[in-house]
Amino acid sequence: MKTKILIAMVLALMLLSFSAAASMLIPASDKAKENAKAPEHSPVISVTDSGEWELERVDFIHYAKPSSAAKPPKTDTCYKLMGVTWPSLPVSYAVNPSNPDGLTEEFVTSTFAASAETWDAATSAELFNDAYTVDYTAQYGVQNYENAVAFGAYPDSNVIAVTSVWYTRRGKQIVEFDMLFNTGFSWGDASVDPSLMDFQNIAVHELGHSVGLADLYTASCTAVTMYGYSGEGETSKRSLEQPDVTGLQKMYGA
């Protein structure tokens, strides 16, 4: 009799223990069921007929500087990574030097090449191919795996330049950039004529986007090259500040 009672008590304890464990698993099970639906809200990765991964495009708009913008001290945290990088280096590009301001082909190409070298000098990686192409047919905004640099009209008169970056959803790899310098502004060398929009100043900034850096609009970051506003006569973005270098080296090494 005592043996039967003892067995009954053990079974009761086991049942109670199982019930308690089950009660703890139920919420976790429900949560798991909810999480299982997450892929429905994730980006769909599709492949084109030629086997390419589907691409995303992001446009970086460089605005004219607000008149009230101040210049607080530089900080070492003023950089923002896009989360995408080039899978192989160096990157080649084509420059279309056509412009309404009378800038010579030599000025446009040599100034842009010097701007690219500014980024190259800040990392051990060779980011840009020294042998660029001059292509008077290169156009902004055409996704053709050619990194195009061109002048052209832009519908917003407050936009100085635009850089578009195409990248793969899977792997987060940059596959192309296109760059447009708005002909609504007068371009040239602002160290000679401060009334001009300095081509090198803006080119260095835009090239930061082409390698994976985003714009900054934080008030404490106005002195860095990747700050998203500029104006005529400005030349400070011709060189990089420490935050720009830090962000670049996090992607491509010191």
C-alpha cells in the first residue's frame, strides 16, 4: 500500500514538473512562431536573367550651406558608414569634362584625379585607378557598371552635386557610382575666385560617398569633409579631417 502511495506521489510530482516546464515553453513557442514570419518583411533578393544580384540605389544630395551654419570644434566621431564597400580595388572611373563654365579638360580631369588621390593617401588600399578615362558621352544616372563623373542640370537649384551609389542587397557590395555637378552653379577654383563653387572641394566630398561614407548633418560635425552642406568660396573640404580618415580606415584599413 505504501509502495502504491509512493509511486502515486512520484508520478504527481513528475506531472507537476512537466506542466511547469510546458507553461514556460508556451510563450517561447509563440514568440518563435512570430519570429518565423520575419522573412516575410525582409528585402526580397532576386536574380536577373543574366545571373546578377538585384541592386539597390542610394542618392546623396549635397546642398548649399544654410547661412546660419556655424563651425564648432572637430570631433573624432563625426563619420557615418553606409555599410557597403567595394569588393575589389582599385576602382576605375570615366570623366565627362563638358561644362558651361569654360573649364578645360585638363583642369577637370587633373582636379578630379587629385581629389581621388586625397582619399587614396589616407589608407593603404589603392581605392582609385590612376588611369582614368575621358569620355564625353559618360552620363550621370545610367546604371551600366561605368563610374561616371559629369556636369549637368539638376531640377533643385539648392543642390550642388549628387552622387548615386548602386550596391548589391546580398553582400552589401558597391558595383557603381555616378556623380553629377549641378551646372546651376558656376564652377572653378575658389582659391582664385571666391565667388565660384570650388570643384575640388565638392569632388573630394562626393568621392567619400563613392567609397562608402554617408553625409553628416550633425551640428558638431560641420568642419569635417563629409558634412553635407557647402557654399561658394569654400575650400576646406579639399583635405580630410581625422573623422573622415577614421571612417575610411574602418572600411579599407589604415
